[in-house]
Amino acid sequence: MKIAIEELAGCSGCTIAVLDLHEMLLDILAEAEIVYSPPVIMDVKEPPEDIDIAFVTGAVRNEENRERLEKIRKRSKTLVALGTCACYGGAYRVSRC
């Protein structure tokens, strides 16, 4: 299984939380491969075409974020919003309510 993590506008905290799985991450990597996760886990500029599951963190704040979100959606079978920013707009949106 090929996994991607796309970070949009945010703090990278959700990606760091994935790394904080410690030894459990080794169990996951026995069954899956992280193929895209810039800039925290790897330095890959473009997501591959054949992603099984893409996790998106951060919020869409500008045109570049929107384009990256659309690209990762087209290249993945399943897309999962991960974290407060991806699901609800994050602290920025909450503080403006």
C-alpha cells in the first residue's frame, strides 16, 4: 500500500504526530510505504500517480494550496483529512469566530 501525506497551510504538527508513533510506525511500514511527505519526512517535489491513501494536513489558504489539494486527490484512491486544520480550518478559523 502506498501512502502520501500532503501538508497545506499549517504547522506540520500532524505529520510530526505520525512520526511520534515510534515503534508502531515500523509495524505500519511493514505493510505500507510512505511515498510522498514533503517537507518533514522526505524531499519529494511531486506526488506519484498511484497513491492508495493520501492524508492531507493543514488548510487551504491560497491558490497554491488548492492546486496541491486537487493534485493529490486526483492521484490517490482515498483521501483523508487529518487534523483540525484540514477538517475545520484550524486555529485561524476558530479565532475569527
